[in-house]
Amino acid sequence: MTTVADIQILHSIIAPAALKTLLQENYDIEQILDLQILSIGDNDNYVVTTVDKKYVLKIYKRNKYWLKNKSDYLFEGELL
């Protein structure tokens, strides 16, 4: 019999309210006024609006073959 614990998840979407709480509790960021999904796809992107700024937060899928180490992520960040 297959149970919930046996099911592998290929892609899930983080609820904006849960992500807002996680960011506020774990990162040195000013008060988040709004957090919304911008796009869902190969990566999920969120718009984070604080008192003074707007940010785009990218959530990567697991196990991307072209992202193997920290320098790969830093390269993409610099490119953007």
C-alpha cells in the first residue's frame, strides 16, 4: 500500500503567507507589506514588497544539472 510518505514531490508552490513568515523570521529584512507570486515555472518567482523596497525572490527547483555549486548561483545573480 502506498502512503503519503512514499509519494515523491516533483514541484510544489510555497504559499505566499508561509514564505512571508519564513523571510521575516529568518532574514534581516524590513517589514514585509506584501508578498505575491510573480510567476510559476522552471523556477517560482515572488514579488516581495517592504516599506521601502521591492524585491524579486526566486525559488529554484531541486537537482538542476546546470546549478552544481554556489558559484553557479552567484553567476546567475550577477547576470540578472
